[in-house]
Amino acid sequence: MTTPVGTLSIVITADGAAAESLLATLESVAAARLPSTEIICVVAASDPHAAIASRMPDDVHVRVVTTDADATRSHSRRRGLRATSGAYIAFLVAGDLLSDPTALARTRASVTPSPDGPAADVVVFDRPARDEKTSASARRSPRAVRRSPDAILGTFASDVDGPHIRSRLLLRSSILRDIDRRLGDIDAFEDTVVMLLAAAAGASFVLAPSAAPAFERRGESAAGAAHPDAVRNATRAVSAAVAIEPVVSESARHSPNPEPLLLGYEGIRERAIGDALEGAAGLPEPQGAKALDDLRMIVSEADIVAAAARSARVLAFVAARTAPVPLGSRPVRSVLLTTNIVTTGGVSGVLLTQARFLIDAGHRVTVVAHRAGSDESALPPGAAFEQITGATKAERMRKWMEVCRRHEIDLVIDHRVLYSRDWHEYALVSTGAGIPTIGWIHNFAARPTYNGNDLHTLLAAYLPVLARLIVLSPLDVAFWKLRGIDRTSYLPNPPSPLLLSSAGSGRPRLAPAGRRLELVWWGRLEEHTKKVTALVDVASSLKRSGVDFRLRIVGPDWTDMSASTLRDLVSKRSLDGMVEITGPLHGQELLDAVDSSDLFVNTSIIEGYPLTLSEAQARGLPVAMYDLPWLALLEANDGVLTVPQGDADALAAAIADLASDPNAYEAASCASIAAAQRAVSHDFATLYAQLVRGALPESFSPAPTREDAERLLRLLLFFAENATFVPARVPSRRGGQRATGRANGRGTSWAARLENRLTPLGHDLVTVFPWARPAARRVKNALLRR
């Protein structure tokens, strides 16, 4: 017998719900008085719910199908499907209500062939947004819209909920039976899986808007997403998404355009994991931790972190239940060094030197970049290179894990901690996989305060997942320990090639008596931290003092400053002939410029370990600079003259005084050579061997003192007052970046912005040093009076 088009079967699974819930659903469906409709109720064989069917009106036909007591919802649905005779099928769960009966009645037009196209295979009840401008008649008579399978798959791949919302579906039974056959023994007959496989099979879709959801899922929503039963259901959905991967792969192999299907599958998988994590994060302990452990048995740590990254709350939940892997817990044969992009200087210079030391020590080294454009020729012989790629976060996370597996990584050293908003996600993946991560911070701890962003909040939340945090000075160690990051040590940066080649070859300089004073500065032309325009201020002061000098500024353009802009400033100050902007110099050209100079000038406002200082001192140059009191390089270094930050006249006077005093100048030159020798005298091979084994001496991890706390309070206040309010950039959900809306601090008072940045740090300090509380309160009150 042929079933007429439009005949409907409604399958209701009891899912262990209370009898009242099942009765409410049955009464809701019965009240609709839908013609040509059969109702299949699936219950456990021993369940007394079966008796409920007898309480329905005589004209409402309810057929009971039984399953085993431990049957899953997926199994129950498939049992119900096989018992149906309708051309179209809708699935309900005990507790669901048919809130808009007219929606089902109006689907007959959608599932009947017409001049506009064949009958639809899937009808999606898509409730329109409640808009005051939408007329009542439009809400009563919404227009059905056809959608292609690729368009439906695109909703799965997107970040927003599309027409795959569960329990708003009506599907052709032949499509469902084909999916049932294709799944075989896979227990994955879930809503999203069915929708995905229907789209993959080329099913035709119709969106039939309704003034209300056709089916209102109350059975689960009443319990809430964080209810243990809801979390178990969400975890089952994850298992289903994982289980159908072979089916999806097979469909993709036979598809002329597999990308929408594969991206849709990735979206389903990540959303299912995210829903399970959201629920787990809302459970009390130890249920939350148990739910997370259950997920970790199903999917990889990369999948968990990628899905958790959609929500700061959920990611923090995962991080709090990810214990750091101790250094020394496994032999270290293979090391992964990671950065944003490999170049030849700065952070890359440190990483590449580390790579050479580690290779010389017998380790396998893999260098991983997270952005395109790396200079692979800079890698030392024997180092492997990998680029993290992927259209989605989940793909990039899995690529990361693939690299770790393929290169058998035993340890990760991450140089992106201060320069990335997602470093912690990769650290969580590695740590969850049993690989310890060392984080390397390349600047003074107050850098986020000076940048005016919220990076300190992120760092404090996720640095505890690291096996060890490495910083560049004892004062940095004090800062992070006061913030609760006890596994913190400092190490000097390894010497640059220029410093290594110059060590031992420098000769004491003679004072520039009776001739022009030659000054030099080199580095990248960055205004934000290096304050290169301050060099022009110093030159102006020297000119006013009548000093005969030339200052050469050497380096490439940067994002916030260029050689042409500096030249314009030099001309405006009438310093042509006295200040020369050379652009970048390399190799012998740079050495010639340094060796023909008398003194290195530095006007940086914040640095971590400026190798140019040691490079200049190795060539015998004294250094005159604005004070950076945390620098380990300045300790017992009489080759450096410092003046307060921003005082160009004081720096110019110090330069002039030193150049005019032959004895002082020559003593400073000798002291510079000695300081450079100390900078290269560290046994980096031994230090790195101790680091990877977790055996660094305690002397590299000193306990904070009262003096440290006082210095840090002063420095934090200074950098907060001088903050430039660089807008924080965070990854958008579509792979780009977006500003947090804090650029230049618009919309908030200066004092309030400053207080917001200092308050969390001040709390940490006064917790450890209660005596500092009155001083911190005075600072806060003074700020609020401004």
C-alpha cells in the first residue's frame, strides 16, 4: 500500500522521563487533531509508560514500541523509525510540546510537488525574530524559503545557530531510512547528525517560518544545560559526532564539492564539544571534573581546547583542571620552539640561538611559526621547520598536535607568551597531551600596563598551566611570584652573533678630545617602546649646549615610525648634518658604523634584555641611556650612565660630561668591555640542560622582598601614567582580529582606566606585603582626585 504524500509519523522517545512528561507530550500532539498522523511511542520493555497510551482518545492512534532498558535515545529513535509508515517523520522527546500545531498543518504545501520544485525532503521550522516592525499578518502567514544542501551545511560551519536547531525538523522517511542504513552499527542517530547526512545526500530543504517553534523542547530546557542529564546527553552527541567521521569521509570522497560537507562536519563536532563543555563548566564539583574527564576519553585535547576557546569561562574551566606537566618527568630528546614568525633578530634571534645550543647538546629541534612569511634560511642546520595552518581553530589545534606527534616532541618552549592572545590555548593542548611547556617572556613585566591592555588578566589566569615561566631579571621573578606564579626563573638572553663575534676583540677607546663626538643608536625604528624620537630631543639639547657631535640612527622602519618621518623631524629641529638617519645596516657596514662611534645612546622606555647594549659594549663603547632599573645587564655595569626616564637635557648633559672627561670616558670604555665579557661568559649549554631537566639552581628563582615590592609599585605607577592605550587585539570568531574597544581609552576617565589596570596588581602586592596597603590606598585616592 502506498502511503499518501504528506502522511506524518511522530516518534516520541520516553528517555526515562516521568510519566507526566510523556503524557503532556501525547496530549499536546493529540490536541492538534492532525489528519493522517500516526504516533509511535518508544519505551523500555519494563516501563509502565506503555499504559499511558491507553489513556488517549479513541480517535488518536498511539502505537507502543519497546526497547531494552539501557537503550540510548539514538537506538530508540531508530526503533521508532523502523516502525513508522508515514512519508514524513518528526522526532519528539517526552516533555516536548507541540506549541504551534498550525505549523505542521501548513507543511502540506511544502511537502507537495509544485511548479516551483519537487516536494521537500526536510522541512525546518524557523521562528522569525520578534521585530516590532513585522506585521501580525506576516507573522501569521510567513513565506517558506527553499535552501540548497550546501547552504544548510554552511550553517553548521558558522558560529551562529542556523536551521539545525534540534526538534524543529520534519524529514522524509526515505531519507531517514537511508541514513539509518548508512550508519550501520554506529549509535549516532542524533538531530544534527541526521541533518548533516541528509544535506550530504543532497536532500532538498524548505524553511517554513512559524510564529512560534513548531516543537518546544521542555523536557531538557527545564533541567538546564548544566543538569547532569543534559550534560550526559551532550556528551553522547559528541560521541555521535566522532563516530560518524568515517561516514562523512566516505560521502566527501564521492562528492564533487566536499568542502561544505567537511566544514559543516567540523562545525557540528566543535559545537557538540562546546555544548558538553558549557554544561560541564556549570556543574558542581566533582561532577564538572568528571564530565570533563569523560569528554577527554572521547576526543583529543586539541578538540577540547578549540571548542572551549569559544568562551572565556569554559576555557578557564578547562585550564583550572589541566595540571602542569613537571619538567624532568620525562626524558627530553625532542624540543619544539615556537614563535609567531621567524626572522633574524629580536625574539627570533633568541629562539634561533637556543636552537643551536639545543642541537649541539644532542636534542632534536623543531621550530614552529604561527604566521606565514618566516625566513627558513635563518634556521640552524639540523632544525626542522613547521607552519601552523588551518581555516578553523580546531584545524590549527589538530595541526599542532600532529606536529607534536610526528616529531615526537617531549618539551615545548613558547616565545609568544607576551605577543599572542592564543598562546595559552596551545599550551593547554600540549599540557593535556602530557608535554610540558616552558613560557618565555621577552620584556619587563609591566609591558601590558604600559600598553594599556588587559593582557595581565590573561597571563595571571593561564601562566599556572606552564611547567616553568622564564623571564629576564630578578625583578621580573619578583613580580610574577607576587602574582602567584611560583614556577618562575630568570635567565639571560643568549648572545647575538654580533656579540659573540665581538667578545674579546673590543679595545678600550680613547676619549674624543679635540674632534667631533660620534654617537650611534641601532635597532628597529619603533616609537612605542624604543622612543626613537627622543634621540632627536637629546640631539636638540646637545646642540643648544654647543656640543660638536653627529648622531647616526641605524635601523629599519617599523609600524609606528619610519626613516622619512624621522628625517622630517630632524629638518624641523634644524639638525641636518648633526643627525643622520641611515636606514638598516648589516654585517661589516654595521660594524664600521659602530667602530667609528664614541658612544651608544639609548632612549627606550621599556625593554626586556636589549642586546644592542651588550653589542655596543663589546666594541668598547660606553653607553648613555634612560634608566631601565630592572635590567640585569645594568647590575655592576660601570660602562653605562643612566638618567631618569624622559629627561633629554639630563641625558645630553651626561653625554657631554663623559666625552669631555678623558679619564672617565676611558674608564667607562674598559668597564663596557668587561660587562660584555660577563654577558657572554654564561654557560648557556649547561643552563639549558638544567632548564629542560627542571634542575635550574634556586638562585635563578629568588623570593620577592619588600624592596622588590616597593620598586614594582613605583614602576607600575610610572608605566600606567605613561601608557599609550594601545587597543588590545583579540582573535575574532572568523579568524581575523577585532579591537576590544579600549583604544585611547575613549569613554572612560584616565583615572578610572589607570585604577582598573593597577587594582588587580595592587591586590596581589598587598596580599603578600600587608604593610604596602596604606601606600596603595594613597595612590588610588590620588588617582581618583585627578
